[in-house]
Amino acid sequence: MPRTDPDVSTLEELGSLKGLLEHRVRLAICVLLSRHDAMSFSRLKQVLEEKDGSLGTHLRKLEDAGYLGIQKSFRNRRPVTWYQLTDSGRTQLKEHIANLTRLIGRTG
């Protein structure tokens, strides 16, 4: 098989992917929140089938990067944490998906 040099534009597109969204759980969180106004920690845990610690770590990374906003409330005297995608998070998700789409389009 002949050796070829890598396509520079493909390498640039790989570099443009949002590292934070390369993990499947963080990407899934953002996709879910892009379709809902807000979701509670317990609902995200249930849908994603993640353990508390793992989910909490991913949510914290997204929050620290400004992708998520949180709101704490009480339901039946129990604390509930709600997560929503920020405008910045929505923009970053759209850019990441657009870059993935372009990259995948080059594979054919």
C-alpha cells in the first residue's frame, strides 16, 4: 500500500474539535440539554446510566467551562439540582457537531 501524506485540512479539522466534548458522556449531556430546557441530576443519571461520581465529574467540567448553568431547588423537601445548556455551551456544541460532520464527510 503506498504511503501518502496526511490531508492537512483533515488534520486542521481534527484540531478544531472541542476536546471537552470528545467524551461520550459530556457530549451526551450537551445533546440532551440542547433538546430540553433543563434536566435534573437524577434524570440525567437515569438516562445516561452513570454513577453519581462519574456524572458529577462530567457535569462539573462542563460547568467550569461555562457550557452549563445550574439551579438548585427543593422538591418535596429534597434538594434538586437542575442543569441547562448556556448560550456558550449551545454554540460550542453546534460548532463541535459541524466539525464532526465535515470530518466524517471526508471519509467517503
